[in-house]
Amino acid sequence: MSIKVRIPQPLQKITNGRELVDVHAADIKGMIGDLENKFPGIKDRICDQSGKIRRFINIYVNEEDIRFLQSGETGLKDGDEVSIIPAIAGG
Amino acid sequence: MGLTEDQIERYSRQILLPGVGGKGQEKLLAAKVLIIGAGGLGSPVAAYLTGAGVGTLGIADSDNVELNNLHRQIIYSSEDIGREKAAAARIRLQKVNPDTKIIPYVVRLTSGNIMEIIKDYDVIVDGSDNFPTRYLVNDACVLAKKTLVHGAFFRFEGQAMVIKPNEGPCYRCLFSEPPPPGAVPSCQEAGVLGALAGVIGLIQATETLKLILSVGKPLIGEMIIFNALEMSFRKVKVPKDTSCPICGEKPTIKKLIDYEWFCGITKSRKEA
């Protein structure tokens, strides 16, 4: 499944400045795995040591928060857009 | 209350609007809004709310104006450098509109003073520049059941949402805990496009005016994300989280928390 992932600005250092990244994955866990293959180090920024998504980062499939879907097992289909959205604090 | 001739003329362009009228203008003149942080977000919020004739505007900021603030903090002038922001803002805004009573608070908000400061206000606008203050403000607004207009930015991107305790999700429903110190680049390292701060601040100002006037649909239960590089707005859904540590079914946070400052604690701390 070809999925577009939107990388937030705080993580774009790891993706060499790229905002939109294509991954092949059937669910969110697979997406994070494929992202890590392409951009080593990014998983650590998104997940804690136990593999859970950090509490100041959310992942959305289209406009739905995966915490209210099936979390890491949330399925993905062709054409879905996944957004990684961290808390930001600038004012 | 009744509007004076001068007021009718001053606010004529918004009094004309459907849903505003003289009654709406009177609501604005009676409204009390507290702006937390008079920086990149707080400046445009304060300028537009003053222009619109919000009757009482509290401005809380403990910092002084610095030269590097001026590219985005549009209510200050070069001559304000070194002055307390809340005091400088008051002088400037008073010239814009004498109808607005500006109340400066030159204090850093803590668990010890925030409840007392927010208690007299109808709407709280968060324009602070660090996570400890943002979580403190969210929690205080949930506990005091105050409507909070959230906005934040990072480089070329910004977020905004309206938090109405009891009715919709709070900031912890969205992000339950702040990042640990060092997990995100500090304010000073990150940088920001000045106009981006303006866009987000004006979304906050717009939502505040809508709330006071009871017009339109407030940004509750969803977050708007603005990307200046793509010039795109997106919305994502923000459901109320039944396991939210402060507004969920079994709250674990029952009193306010002073998180460790990690966006610089020295005099050189700056708004991002």
C-alpha cells in the first residue's frame, strides 16, 4: 500500500528537509517501521522505548486520530494520508 | 449601556455585520479577555481585540521587549526595547482605543497565582512560548471552567484550537503530557517567520471575537494546522479523551503542576 506521510517541521531534520514521504505499509506500525528503514532514528523520536507513541505526538490517518481508531494496528489503504503532529509551544 | 456617537462611528464597520450590530458591540465592550504572553501571538491578538473594542484586556507577560522581538511582536517600537512588555503594550494599545481598559500583569504565571489572575476573565488566550506555561494554563482553565483559545507555532507551521471545558476536549485530550526537557528544539534554536505568528494570532483573535459575539462555529473538537510553506490549512479531529488526566472520567491531576522550565530560565529567554 502506498501511503503519503506528512512529517512535521521538528522531525524534518531526519527526513532531509522533506515534508511528504512515501511509505509502503498496511498499518501504522508498518508505516513507522518503513519510515525507520528510510530515515534511521525517526522511530525513536515518535515512539518511546516500549514502542508506544509518545504522549506529545499524535498520528492521524487523514483527519482521524489513531488513538480513537485501532492505534498502531489502524489499517491503511492506498491513497491515505498520514500526518504526524507533535505538540509545539512557540508563541 | 448604549453606544456613544464616537463609538458608533469607530465600530461602524463591524456593527454593520450580520450577527454583530449595536448589541454585539456592547457585548464586546463588556467582555474581559486575558492574553497570556505578549509576544508573537499575543501582539496581534491584543492589537485586534483592542481595535474591536473588547472592554477589558488583561496582558500577562514577565519579559522585557528585546530587539529580536520586533520582527514579529508588532505592538512594540524600537524605543520600547528594555521596557516591560505588558507596560509597553498598555501605552501603545491605549492610544489605539481608549475604550479598552488594559490591565498589565508583569508576572510569570505559576500554580500559585494563575487561578487568581484568570478568575475575572471570560476568555483566556494562550500566546505563551513554552510547554510548562501551556499545560499550566490548560489545567487552570479546565479547573476554573474558563474558555481557552489555544495557539502555537514552530518555524513555518502553527496550530490553533478552542478549548471549552465540559463541552469539548482540552489540550491534554490532544497531548496528555508535555515533552521532556530537551525533546524538542528550544525556542531560541527554532526560529519563526514573523508573519506566521501573525496568522496564528489572528486565528486566535477571530475565535475570541466569535466567542464573545456568539456567532459562527467555534474551533472546538478540532485543531487547525497552518503550513506557511505550502500555504495550506488543514483540520484534524480532536475527540474528548475519556482517559484525559485532567478532564476525563477519572482525572489523575487534581491540582496544578509547575513543570520544570526548559526553554531557558535566564534573562535571555525569548519568545520563539
